[in-house]
Amino acid sequence: MSVTADAISHAEDLADFVAASPSSYHAAEEVARRLEADGFTRLAEEDVWPDQRGGRFVIVRDGAAIAWAVPANATPATANRVFGAHTDSPGFKLKPKPTTGSQGWLQAGVEIYGGPLLASWLDRELRLAGRLAMKDGSVVLAATGPLLRLPQLAIHLNREVNDHLALEKQVETQPVWGLGDPTEADLLAELADAAGVDAADIRGFDAVVADSARGQVFGKDNAFFASGRLDDLASVHAGVVALGNAARDGFDGDHIAVLAAFDHEEIGSASRSGAAGPILEDVLVRIYASLGADDAQRRQAFVSSWCLSSDVGHSVHPNFAGKHDPVVKPLLGSGPILKINANQRYATDAVGAAAWIAWCESVDVAQQEFVSNNSVPCGSTIGPITATRLGLRTVDVGIPILSMHSARELAGVSDLYDLSRVAGAFFTD
């Protein structure tokens, strides 16, 4: 499989994006930073917004970002096209009193976030990242360099480890970060130092653990890309690149182009910044109000609108082929995937499938289908949630990967680039 220079460049830029996004809060800020560089104006939700016609705007709410481009000739009934993804990833989050330890070791008290592959986090150099709420009412982002590690027990002390490995979630998933007496140490001081603030002024924090290793292109013909947090920063990055390109090319289509990067998908999306919350509807209501739309006209526009819900799916695994559908077997490097489920765990229907294929064909991108083995429960995405909340016709898509929910996931370099190209067609075609 040949991989183009453009695809490799896209993957390298994704590595930069992931490195800048160790937490959902960092990811949302990086979305805004990149789009502001492409001419978007950042708005505050508490302010009165300017006229939307012909504008390019972005907002950040906690760990979510919404960005949009409105054509100059937009009317109250102009439809919208939403490219949806999520900023959070499975892993570990700091508990309220995170400085712990025993036997002369300093450890971090963490809670499991979402459904990570626990063993994949062992023996890696890890970092802390998140946001700090300060005494003066400000909120600052903080990210350390490599600081923590979850060390495995040596095989000499666990002779059966290669026959089975099961980590006790309370005792055996607490990383080490130093040596000493935990009563005389402060893990939050490490985050405070990274942010340049006084640890004594911290009044609240949301901080997660992230792999510190940079994303890497590798393999025969540079076919592979390995990185942490591909689920779902790969989709967020694809949407940012596509929307930024559209804006630089003078986007003035017949619809409103929207990038919705939600938080908290891995734990159900039920938050003020998640897909089950009001954030996307809040933005769209304000856009249409600026266009003079009443409630009936806005709902008319929604009926003609689309959402591409983009998240990763499973590539066929060469060592576990029996876990996949025996006929539908998407493969890394063979194109983005259309995700289908009879029980609406994915929102794709026949009309959406036809539209997806058309967008792929318009930029000469091969596409594949994904469906679960009947004996393996199917996950879900923001797609059904968005379709239910807003009534947008929604199509679930993404890229195939291996090692989903690992600390370091595996994607195809060409798929990453092709997803962004189809996102561009979705926004502009």
C-alpha cells in the first residue's frame, strides 16, 4: 500500500495535535488556537454575539469546542452540516486527594475514567494534564512532562503473569511519581509548577494521566501511525484541518459548516459539554437567531441538515479474526469506515450511507463498512445522541484502528488523511 507525502505530513501534524492535547481541556483550546490562526474569531458564550452572516467563529466550553462558518447569503432556513467528534479518551483521572504512597514511594491516587485497556498503561512514562481552578476565580491549563509510571511486578514474583494478567483496580493501578514521605509531598505542586501558579491557590482541579510518548509513523512503506488518544483526537484533528482549509479557501457554501468536538463521550456524554448536553443546540439556536429565524424556521433548517459523527472503529485483527464479522472486515489503510448497527448503536441509515459514499467518491477516497460480530456487544458514539437531541440526519463514520482504548493505539496513515479529505467534501460539496 503506497502512502503519499501529504498523508505522512497529515500524520505528523496529528502527532503535534495530540502532543498539544494531553487532556480534553487542552484539546479544546488547541482546536480554538488552530482555527483562530485560520481566521476564526473566538467568542465568549456570556457575550452578545455579532451578526453571523459571513462569519467564522469558535467557542470553548470546558473540554469541548464548537466552530462554525456561516455563508454570507445565509437565510433563516439555511441548513447546517455538523462534523462531530469527541475530545476525551479513556484513562485515569486524579482523585480529590491525589498525593498518596507507601513503602517509601510517592504515588498518585487515580480513578479509572471510561474503559481503558489497563495493561497497556503499564511501564510507560506518563504525564499529568488538565485544568486548575484558582483562588482568584481564574482557570489555568497545566501539563507536566513525563512524571509518572505504572511499574509491572517482575515475572520472578508472579510466575503466572504470562498466563493471565488482571489488575486490581484500586490497589494495582496507582502510579509512582517519586520517592519519599507522602505527608511531605504534593502532587498538585507539580501541576502548579507546570502552569506557573502557586499550589496554595488551587481550589479545584480536573486532571488526567496521559502517555507522554509522541505519535510515530512507522512500518513498511510508512503505513502505520501509533499514538495515544487517537480515540478520538484523530477525528477532531481531521475536522479542524478540513474546516480550516474550507475557511482559507473562502468558504461560502449553501449551508452552515460546523465542527462539534464534545467532551465526556467515553463516560456517556451526559454533561454540559457532552453530546447529550445542550452545547451544540445552544450554539445553533444563537446562530439561527442572528439569521432572524423563528423556532419553526430553525426546525425546518434542521430537517435539511446533516451530522457526520466521526469516531474510531475496529480494524480486523490478524490474531483475533473470530472477534469480527466473518464477511465485513475493514482493514487499516483501506479507507475510512461507515459504521452500521441494526439496533441504532450507530445512527447510519440507507440515505446516510448513500450520502457518505457520494462524499467519499467526490474526493476519490475508498471507503469500507463496519458491523459488529453478533456475539460481540457493539459500542456507541455521539451519533445517536445528536440525532435524538436535534433531529439531524446522522451518519456514523470514522477510521479503523487496532488497540482501541489502549494507552497507544494504531491507525493507518492513509486513513487519517482520507478522513480529513472526506470531511472537507462534507463541509464544501
